[in-house]
Amino acid sequence: MTRVFSGIKPTGHLTLGNYLGAMRRWAAVDQHRADALFCIVDLHALTVDHDPARVRRLSRQAATLLLASGLDPELCTVFVQSHVDEHTRLSYVLECVATDGEMRRMIQYKEKAARERERGGSVRLSLLTYPVLMAADILAYGTDEVPVGDDQTQHVELTRDLAVRFNQRYGHTFVVPRATRPQVAARVMNLQEPTSKMGKSDDAGPGIVYLLDEPDVVRKKIMRAVTDSGRDVVYDPEARPGLANLLEILAACTGGNPSGLSGVYESYGALKRDTAEAVVEVLRPVQERHRELCADPGYVEGVLRDGAERARALARPTVDAAYRAIGLLPAV
Ligand code: ATP
Ligand code: MG
């Protein structure tokens, strides 16, 4: 059976980008057709300036929202990265096949390091090595497919390179995974800055729709989205990024396609109104289920406990094999 692995970082409140780019497919498709693991990758949240209590709170919230979005623990495994030691064990070994040049070339490293410096902070070493830990997350499970948004493509490519390199040097150990992306909304853009990705760790603002935003807040944010001075509704991501973003969001929420939908609208106002309502409707059941799950924290904890146990059992043999292959003496 196909093995699927993907993760989400507790670096901020989850956004519409996380939902349309990743989470929604996990629940609607991946958990039904594959042996799928979904991970709250909390160690990755420590790569930038963080508040310990907030990371803990956001980890719990992310787990609750994953279940609220439809992940069913009877069908898939939901767990927290730091509960399974195999990730960091494997990460070290992969650091021994990765190069510092490879790490410095990662676009996300460059962007996030620049942002940390702008905020007057220093850049944590873990931000540089983060893609290796992500490779370990994926490779530990013999993953075939990694369903992610567009922004993670480069990291999955690196993961493939490391797997191939390790296998060539030390003998076949890892499955070489591939990224899968959604057909629409693979990169939801910030509503106020449609040339930048909507990211949960960006400074909060009217350009980001959070999964737990009240319907009226969602409507306001979408009605105020930056478009451009044109009048006609056309789908042209290069020249009209704000408009294209709204069409992508609407298409993702209603099942249409962005250029087809562009022909339906004669004004920006009508497009925004329909997009706002479509997003509100998509978020409604997730928010309802989230409220129910918040009333039952014991259930979420139980899911995470069982998930970690299953994940550990799956990862251990692969990580042990990697240790042996690279030359470490097995513990007796
Ligand atoms: P951060 O700002 O901390 O990097 P993020 O919003 O980018 O947070 P991640 O935890 O890095 O979220 O990514 C979780 C998943 O959501 C990944 O599969 C990623 O590709 C996807 N994703 C994140 N942002 C978007 C977006 N704007 N559009 C589509 N998919 C996205
Ligand atoms: Mg990200």
C-alpha cells in the first residue's frame, strides 16, 4: 500500500493556505487511499524565535484542527514529532550525507533567515539544518508520497537527493519519495500582498485567513483583498496576482477551475462576495467539529498517544537499518 507522510508546524494559527494546500486533501483523499501519517512537526517550530507555552498550545490546537478537518484515527496515524525519537536519530545520520552548501541554497532558509535578521534576532543553526530533519521525518517511514503545498517542493527534492545519495553510498535503505501537489490553490497568496505566500508565521494581518476566523472576519478580509485597477475579471497570475488568488481560492472551495470561473464574473465585487461565502462554507464544518473536540481534550490526547506508538514501531526498523548501513555498531 502506498505510504503517505506529511506534516504541519505549530508556528502560528493554521491558515486557509494550510487547509487548501495540504490538510483538505489529507482528509478527503490521502487517508482513504493510502497508509497515511500526519505529523505535528513541533521540533521545526523551534527553529525560529519562539515562546514555549505558545508552541505547546499551538501543537494541541493543530492536532485538534487536523481531526476537525476530517482526519480519522481509524484510517490514518496522527502524532507529534517530538514524541518519536526516531526523527532526530535519523536526522543526525542524514546530516552526514548532506552538505552545508545544499542547506544554504534552500529558498525558505534564505527568506526566514532574512526575516529573523530584520527583526533584530539571530539565526538559529536549526533553521539551516531544518530540511534535513524534514527529510528524516519523511524517510523514516518509507514514504512514497508527500502531499504538500508548492512551497515545500524544494525540500522534498532535497529529501530525494539525500535518499538516493545514502542508498548509493551505503546500500539500499530508503524509499525515494515524491511530492504531490493539489491541482488548484497549491500556493494561496496573502490577500494584502498577493505576490507573497499566505504563511501562518507571518505577522498577523488582514491578508491572512485563519481557519478559526469568525465568518464575519473572513468576509471582511476577503472583501478587502488587494486586486488591481483593471475592471475585467481574467485569470492571469503573472499580471493580475490578486485576482488570480481569489479565483484560485473560489475554485478550490467550489470545485471549479480558475480560468473557467473568471468568465462567470463581470465585477470584482461579485467575485469577492462569492469567494467570501465559499470560504465561510468550507470552514463552517471544520469550526463546528473543532468546538466539539475542544470539549473533549482527552480524546485528542488519546489519538496522539496511539499515533506516536504506531509511528515509533514503523520508524524504528528503518532508522536502525540506516545506523547499521552507515557504519555504527549495533547496540546489544
Ligand atoms: P510557516 O510560515 O511557519 O512556514 P506555513 O503556513 O508555511 O507556516 P507549514 O507548517 O510550513 O505552514 O506547512 C504546512 C503545509 O501547508 C505544507 O504542506 C505547506 O506546503 C502548506 N502550505 C503552507 N502555506 C501554504 C499556502 N499559502 N498555500 C498552499 N499551501 C500552503
Ligand atoms: Mg512553511
